[in-house]
Amino acid sequence: MEKIDKRKFNGGNSTKSNGADKRKNEYRTALEQAATVEDVISVIKMVHTKAVSKQDIKAAQLFLEYYLGKPNQSIDINSSEGFNIDFRNLFTFNDSNK
């Protein structure tokens, strides 16, 4: 039996936005107009200072996630039966950070 690609039956609706991005709202636009590059740098420095001087874990996590990116998700599976299976060959994960 032939597999049918059902995307062609979506009524001609594209998943891409036409024109304005509907996800942006008036508050985001106002924030973009109000903030300067210097404001953003100041906030980043404030988070860094809080992470280092006050040893704030949440601030450190936030700073490192924006600076380095979130760590890749991994799965650790151990067998107590004495045989090894490389589960990475069985699963394919989408890495949305790349």
C-alpha cells in the first residue's frame, strides 16, 4: 500500500506566517522600543553579579543558559543483566539548539 503525504490536503494553509508575526503582541513591541542595547547589557551584568557575588544558583543558571546555551539532554541506561545495548542507535533526538 502506498503511503499518502497528507500535507497536500491541508487546505492550502501554510504553516509559515504571512506578513506580521502574530506571536508578537503590543507589549513586546513596547518593550523593544523602550529597551536599549545598554539596558540589555546592564541586565546581563546584573544577573552575572548576582550569580557571582551572592552565589545565587538561579541567577547562575540563567546567565550560563544564555551565555553557553542549555545543556544537551541525555539518557543514561544501565543494564544489570551483563549485556550492553547502545540505545543511541535506536532513538533519534531532535536537537533544537543547533
